Amino acid sequence: MKCATFATAIAAFVGISLGQADAEMISSFYTSTAPKDCRMVGKPSEYDGGATRVCPGRSGFVVLISEGDLRETVSVGRNRQTAAKEPAAQAWFGPFSSTAHTLEWRTADGNPFAIIQRWLIADNSEPDKDGRPATRSILAVTRLPPGAVCHVAYVDVTANPNANDLARQAADDVARDFTCGKDELKTIGQSGRTTAPAKR
């Protein structure tokens, strides 16, 4: 009986060890998209001051940020050309918008599968004391290759005190199985004034 009990314990331990070995190690890394840390491409537009910059990312990816008419788009690819062809490069918000300069990369065993970035979106329905549109924040979750690069989920920062945790959970649970152009973009947590999908 003791031998059987010992064998059972060993089998259970081996099973646990194998399960742990098979489990993914999901973690976050951060890079900067500030202009000083990126390479500017071309000259700023004389019309609206818009410009394009290429920023270093993770694991050989680069981040392409383009601005036009006071609206930004953010895409990712192995180089500037591939990033420019992704759906994310054509995803912009109707109101004026820009992005914060810290990009969070969600990785599984060191391989990036999604990014999370804070977007600052003008709320034209609520001007501030100077008459300018108030700024609202959302977190946008974007899936990465293999497959297309596109927005998969939004989290309203004001409506959700745990917005960062919700965005990471959305990245981990949704991004890799999301089919761009087919699956419906998700609003995670409580909806707010700034979680309307980006235009394409």
C-alpha cells in the first residue's frame, strides 16, 4: 500500500511539473514612441504639421506612427513598409486624437502577440474652461503577427479604475484568436464616452 501511495505521489508530481513546463510565461515589456526615441520619415506636412515616425519595438518589430489632420494611427510590422499595409495603419478615430508615448508589449515566452497603448481623444461634446474639447483616455489593444495587425479591444480609462488589468486580460484572452475584418471589436469593462471604434 505504501509503495502504491508513493508511486501515485510521484506520478502526481511529474504531472504537475509537466503542466508547469507547458504553461506559457506571459509578461509585459515597455518601449517608447516619443519623437526623440524614433526616426522621423519625410517632412512634416505644411498643411497640418502631420508627420510619420518609426520607433523601435520588440523582437524585431518596429512601430509606425503617422499623424494627419491632428489624428494618429499606430501600426506594427517587421519594417516600415509592412506596418503601413496593416489594417491598424488605417484605423483612426473621428475626433482629434493622439497617443501616449509608452507602448506595452504583451509577450508569451518572450514572443510579442499584442500591444496596449493609451489614446487621448478629444471630446467635442464637453469643452474645457477655455472652450477647447476635453481629452478622454482609452486603452487600445492591438493584435500582432502572425496574422494581421488591428485593434481588437478598447477599455475606457475613466469608466474603469482597473483599466490596465482589463486591457492586459483582453490582450491575453482575445488578441491571438482575433480575425481582423471578421471578428467584432470588443469594448471591455464599463463603456464610456470614448470607446467608439476607430474608423477604417
